[in-house]
Amino acid sequence: MGQPDLSFLLRGMEPPQPPGDATSPAGMPERRSPERASGAVAQLIAELRASQAELETQNKVLRYSQAAAESASERFEALFANVPLSLMVLDAHDMVVQANSMAQRSFQPQENDRPLIALMPFVGAEHAPRVQAAFAAATQQGTAEATEVVFHIDDERRITGDLHIARIESHSDDGTVLTQFLCAVIDQGPLLAERQALQRSAAELQERNAQLHAGERRLEAVINSALDAIICVDQSEHITVFNPTAAMLFQCAASDALGSPLSRFLPDAQQVLAFAQLTTQAALGEMTALTAGGNELAVEVNVSFERHAEGETTTVFARDLTGKKREEARRNALEAQLRESHKMQAVGTMAGGIAHDFNNILHAILGNVELAKADCTPGSALHESLLEIDKAGRRARDLVRQILTFSRNEAPRRAAVALAEVAHDTERLLRVTLPPEIELSLHLQPELPPVLADATQVEQALLNLCTNAVHAIGNRRGRIQVDGVLVQPDQHQRENLGLAAGDYVALRVQDDGPGMDEATLPRIFEPFFTTKPVGQGTGLGLAVVHGVMRTHGGAIDVHSAPGRGSSFTLYFPVATASPQEGAATAAPPAPAPEPAPPASRRQRHVMYVDDDEALVFLVRRLLRRRGYEVSGFTDPHEATDALRAAPGRYDLLVTDYNMPGYSGLDLVRAARAIRPDLPVALASGYVTAEIEQAALAEGARALIHKPNDVAELCATVDRLAHER
């Protein structure tokens, strides 16, 4: 710092006058002496006067400097005392020479606190080395600092602050240099709290940003993996998001679709976007969309609208309805098949319910006709009438068997069958009754593999189809063609027909008759439905064919149109075994009837139980003629009591299956309990696989199907009655 400019103190002062000057200095009275000074004395006086004036000037300067110093000291003291920082002056021995009020309030807030006479006792032990190093640096360099020093006020209170140190040197009266330190403690508590808050905020913000990015990635993953096509458009109706499903659905790459107008894929885009002002989301239902190639698609559209600061975003969700429509069509077809199956099952159940009573009637008619024929003269008019009655009864029996074939749900006894042989046998049967105007031809693929089938039922189904074709052609000239080929239906055919994957032999019966309209086709397999005049058809032919194919694990397919004839195709699954192997699994042939027992043999006793009195009377007459003793019962309880009273009297029990309030199985079970070795036969006009299994499980040795021939009934009785 330079010397102060004190020239202003000399303003208005005159320089000293030389000796001999007549004029006196301004403000100075002229002094006169008795003798006028002169010479050297006068010169000395002038110098003394000049020195005096200079001393007076210096005194003024000193007085001003003193005042300025005192003012600066007062200002320093005021600043030192009132600065909002903790200030202390320490000597070289860490003694507090001076401390301002802020330091006193910070380090000694209460009277009983530790007095502020030294700084180091307040410094935490972990920070003391840094503070001491800072003082050493200040001694060498003049200034130093230690950041974030913890000062322990007491056991609970702490101050965390930055310590700034400045070296101060002063001279004592004896000239010794005194070293002191001006220390400022800047409390960093609020700053640290704010810093920590900022750090926490930064950490939270970073975490939120990470969560936001993760959410964006998840949203992107959801959009990209969504099964629905997702399209986002901006306010100008241009595409901003086009997920992979949309690219696949509309057959357009995302890079090509982005930026395109929504109307490129949804022609009705205006209808989609019209709801933006009304709601936040809307379900628009089915709409027509376009692929990149211009092909139409049926899609289900839902729309979501989002409003934000940048504008509005519309999200379109499009779901392909092609598979849904295909599935609906398939479901409708299956439902139709199920309804048809339920309807046929209901009819079959009804048929099975009436078959028992009807068969009992037929059994009584045919049996009594056999007895009457044996009692009359062959060739007589009575015998001829009986033959006609027998013929009509057998036709009725065949009709019932057709009904039962249709109604049975159990699988037939299938074996490996060569369809070519069955087709040729059916051809021979047809040509006998075929009108000459109708041409019948067979075209069978050579070496057709065998199929798993019941030959009798296959022949019946083929015969029914050909007979229907003959009736459809009528009296005009026509043609019936039977084709047989090995096929492997595709997936579409299998789904429509309900077939399993594999090889099938397809038998097609095609005619050039009048055909059928769309109203008739759905009903052709309904039992008792017929388009023939009253009395010329039963309506069971195609129903029986349908039942045969259902039980064979196959299917029947029909194509017909008015004026184009009809075509029926039967699909039979190919057998895995050869015909010879399959024949081994076929049902064993019925045993040959045994001759009537000789008179010398002991008369066998047969118990016959049936709720139909006419059948009991018939069987009693038939078996007595063959040498049997017969006990007939219409009440199964009476039969049980009779057996319990004399169990060794009877050699055979023949019982009906269906009796009011009592099952034939109950009687079989009771008879086996009374006499386990007694042969038992179960008779029924409606034998199913369940009935057969239950009868065999209870110990029945044979099942008799009603109505049957007299010879068949007697042969079964002879076999069982004489078993050992």
C-alpha cells in the first residue's frame, strides 16, 4: 500500500518568506523587536519558522491518520463482531485470543457448555489430524482450509463446517514477531442438508428415470408381443407405432408403415377418429381393413384416445377375425353334428325302448307260426297262409333289426374286411331286383387294403345307399356307379367329417337322379324322414347308414344338387391287420344245433321267466315238444321262490332281461346265489354291449336275441341244459 496523499492538508498555506521581505505571512502578526534582526540570526529564524510550519503539517497528518486508524479499527471490530460467521483469533498455542459473538453462540450456546478458550478440544478425533495439518500449512503458506470438519459442542450437538485459516503477523514493543491465526468456521449443516436433499432428489430422479425407462421397455415389449395389432397415430392421422402383429396382419413392414396415413389400412379411419372428442376409448366392433396388397380383412377394432401437452395420440387395437370366423363356422358345424347326434340318440333310445315289447310280439307270432306249420298239412291252404304270416313276421323282424342297428351306440364287432368282396356281393344282390332301365357299375381300385368293419353292416349300408339311388331314379333311365379308392383326407375334410388322421377306403355311390335341394339335405339322416310317398318308405335307410358309419369310426359325406344327382361317400379306416388276422378276432360262429335228446336220457327241467304271458306259453309248448320239462313264470319273484324251494330240480334258467320292477340281472344274481352251478341264459330284444358285459359278469352263459328262430332258441337250450 502506498503512502496516503495528504496534500489537501497543505491547501491555503503560504510558503515561508525570505529574510528581508517586507510582507509577513498571511495570518501571522508582524513581530517587531527593538532591533531589526539581520544576518545569520535572521536566516536561523526563518528556518525555524519553516520547520515549525512543517511540523504543524505533519501533526495534522498524524492526527488524521490516527483518526483513520481508529475508525478502521472500529469498523474491523464491528465487522469482526457482527459478521454472520464464527470468527476466532488463535495464537500459536491454540488459545483463543478473540472470538466474535457468532463463535460464542455456536461453540458455547449455553452457560454450562465448555468455554471457548481453545479450538482443538472441539474438533472431533477423526478430524484432528486434518485440522493440525491445515494450521501447519497456514504457517507456511499464509492460508489453509479443512472442509467438513465436525466440531463436538457436547454429547448431542454437532457442527459440521469448513475451517478457513489465515496467518496474522504482528510486532510487539520489543520487536518480536507474533504469529496469530484468524479462523473462520463456515457452518455447512444447512448446505450439507441441502446437498443431501439434492443428492436424494438426484437419486430418486435417477431411480424414477430408470423406472421410466424400464416401463418404456416393458411397454415396448408388451406392444411388440401383443396378439392384437397395435397402431398409434398422431394428430395428423399418420402412423407413429406399428407393432409386429400389425406388420404380420396387414402384410407390411413397420418401416414402410410408419408415417403412412391410417386410412391406408383402415379405410373407415374417419369413423375411428370421430370418437376422439366424445370419449377416451371406444369399441367399434367388426370393420373391414386392407392389407398392403389391397386384400380385405375382417378385424375387430377398439380405439383409445390420449390427450397430452404435445397434442393427442390415438391408439387403434385391431384383432384378426379370420380365425374366429373359421372357428365359429367349425363350432356351428360341430353344434349341428351334436344336435344331430343328440336327436339320433334320442330316437335310438326310443327305438330301444319299444324294441323289447315289439320283439316279444314278433317272437310270439313267429313261434306260434312254427308250431302251427308243424301241426298242419304241407301244401294246404292253411299252410300257405302260415307261410305268408311267417314271411310278414320276418320282414317285421328285419325292420326291427334295422331300427336297433341304428339305435345301438356300442361298437360293432369289427374285423379286417375286404370291401371289394362286400361290394361285389352287394352288386349280385342288387342285380336280381334292379330294373333294366338302370345301369349299375363298379370301379374299385386294385388291391384295396382291408378295413376294420362288420361285413354284414357294411353290406347293409351299401345296399341301402344303392336302393335309395334306385328309388330316386324311379322309372326313367339312369345310372348308379360305385367307386372304391384309397384316400388320405386332408385337415379340412377331417375337421368337417370328424375323422382322425390316417388312411381310409372311400366307397362312393353316385347316381344321376333328380338330386336334393338345400332344405332336404340337412334332414336326410333323420330317422323316419323320407321324401317318398306314404307307404313306400320307412325313412330309416340313411339313418341306418349314418349309424353304421358312426359305430365304425368312419364318416359319411354327401353332395347333391337339384338336377345333378347325388353322391354319398363312405370313409372306412384302414385295418392294420390282414384279413386272415382279422378273421381270427371275429366272433366265433354260432354253435350248431344239437339234436333232440333221446328218450332214454333223463328229462331236463327248464325254468323260463318272462313278463309276457304269450311268450311263456309259446316257449313252454316249443320246449315240451323237444322233450323238456318246462316251468314258466311271469313273475320273477315267484320264480326266485320256486328256485329257492327246490334248487336241484332245475337244469337251466332262461330269463328275460327287462321286466317290470325287476331286472333279469337281479334274477341271475339271485339264482347264482341259490345255486352257483345252475346254467343261466339271458334273453332280450335289445342287447347292447353294456347289457352283454353285465350279464357275463353276473355269470350268464349265453344271450338270446329276440325275436329268434325256433331252431336257434332250441339249440341254445339244448347246449346249456346238457352242459356238465
